[in-house]
Amino acid sequence: MTDSIELEQHYCAHNYAPLPVVLVRGEGVYVWDESGKRYLDMMSAYSAVSHGHCHPRLVRALTEQAQRLAVVSRAFYSDRLAPFLQRICALTGQDMALPMNTGAEAVETAIKAARKWAYTVKGVTPERAEIIACDGNFHGRTLAIVAMSSELQYREGFGPFPPGFTRIPYGDVAALEEAITPNTAAFLVEPIQGEGGIIVPRPGYLAECARLCKRHDVLLICDEIQSGLGRTGAMLACEHEGVKPDGLVLGKALGGGLLPVSVFLARRDVMEVFHPGDHGSTFGGNPLAAAVALAALEVLNEERLVQRAAELGAYFMSKLSALRSPLVREVRGKGLLIGMDMDPAKVSARAVCEALMQRGVLSKETHDTVVRFAPPLVITPEQIDDALTQIRAVLQDLAAG
């Protein structure tokens, strides 16, 4: 065990179980450990590094802006925020945006907006607004968000939780219709559940939910923190079904793999429930973050990363499925958001990840059974083939014994 691992285990709260590798440098799809060994990154920091590690253009945008102006708070205007928000609204078709930092902060913002909209626009009785979420969801770790979770570990020991949340099975339109009441403010849903195990609902699910929400005057809010910004082969995963949600949450890749940037976007009548003093963030919308996020959006477009995710994701999925290992129950996903579901009676996903690490491929298990493959969108077919060679060898070795 290295000094870095020992020190972190001594001084850092044990709220993660990292693989035993200490990373010191990154470039493109690769990272290096402290001994100089190179690894292919198939995690992208949960999709936060979609542009690849240390993308030169994004590093340049960061350093140039940091030398000009970094943080002033939104007590003042800056020259970087407006161009970023104009671009992200145009890209998503939304009217207005509220910048934050982490994905969880943006989800909390969406919750607050939905509740206040329900009272001031829809006419729900004060303090009675309800938000519907799905089993298996992952929207973050705050107390309000954990109140929506079906994962026992996320909740145990942290109650009492705030009320006003209802949970239904994911992928079940009938359950959504049954759960809607006159007090329902919003349906908050991931078009593809990432942390839940790369769960892709049946075709048509999101579009049916959108029609149902519109009929009942319920806001459809899509959490695309992981699935958005090209990850699934479309700029937004909801675009696969032609859905334009009433509210949208983005984060992770928006920061270009360099710093946390998130945003809640919505139609005008939803966003205009906020007035000065209602909500805020010292760092949200800071010039440094806005400059990097704007550059990240430009790179997505100019380097055709969305199209690359569609093409290479289909290639990667087909090759993974063709491995036909007895250890694998299913390969599922969309674009470059892929899950390899392992048979827990035969092998743990953690064991697969540890074996891949030894062979120079980094991934991480989710829910003990799924190995996640979500590489930077700049990955090449040759690099995917390199990863497949190691994945095949690991599955063969583990199946043998």
C-alpha cells in the first residue's frame, strides 16, 4: 500500500471504496499512476471527463480566464456568464437557466423551482406540493434528494427526511398516471438510469411520460447530469424520443473535466418564480466556470463528440455483446454509456474491475453487479479494441477459475 493510500485512509472519511491505484496525471483517454503505469480510463469520472483529460483547449480557457477574473459572486454581473447561458439555452431549447456548481445543487434548484411553480402558477395548496421520482434513481446525496431514493444505504442513519416525495417503478407509465394527484408539481426522471446500473427504459417510455405530464399540468424534469451532453449519442438523451422537457438538469461534462459546473434550465414561467433572495450560490455562475463551460460546449460541437458517441457506442456495444461470456448476463446502454451486468452467483463486478485494473483498464462497479464503461468521448476505435482485448482476457481468466 502506498503512502498516498495510507494517508487518505487515515485522514479522509471512508465514504468511498476506491480501487487501489493512485493517479497522478491524465491526457485524453489515459491516466498514469505514481509508478508511471498507463491506464485506459473507462469511467470518465462518472461522465464528467467526456472531453478527455486535460483537453488543451479547455485548459487554455481555464488558465486564460483565471488570469483575468475567476470569482466575484453574482452580486455583480460578469462578461462570461451571459454568453454561456445564451449558448446552453439555445442548445437545449430552454428559455432560461440558473447556474450552480454540482449536479446535486442543480437538482435541489429544480425541486425548489417545481414546488414554487406549483404554488404560484398551478395553484397547489401551500405546503402540499408533491414530486414524483423513480425507484433506482440517483439524483445526488443531499437530504432532500436522498428522501427520493430507494437505495437503503443512501438513507440509513440520515433521517428524518423532508416530505413531499412519491416514488414509482422506473419505466412504468401506468404507475406514473396512478401516482399523479392535484398536488403533483413535477415528475423528476433520468432518461437512462446511470448509477442505478445503466438501465435503459423501453422505447417510447419518456415520450409517453411527457404526454401524460402535459395532460395533467405536471412538470417533466429530466435529470441529464450523466446522460446529457453527448454521452448517449445525442446532445440530450431525451432527444432520442423527441422529448423537450419542461425542466432540465445538466452538470458533470459541462465543466470539461476541470471544475464543477451545473445548471438548471426551464421554460420561462417556471424559472420566473425565482426573485432576488429566493435562491443562490456564491460560486454558481462564476466567470471561471462560465468560460470553461462555454468552451466545453464549443468543443462538443466542433469535435463532433456527440456523433462519435453514437458511432463508437454502437461499435463498443456490439463487440461487448459478442464476447458471450458465461459470467455476463446482459450488456446494455446507449452511446458510450454502457453497463456489463455480471452474474453475481459467478463473479462480483468489483472482482472484474480489480482484474481490469491489473491489465491497465480502469472502471468501477455499480450496485455490486454492473461494470460501467463510459470512456471519454474522444476515444478511438483502436483504443476501444485495446480495451476489448483486456476485457475478453479478464472474463476468460475469471471464468476459468
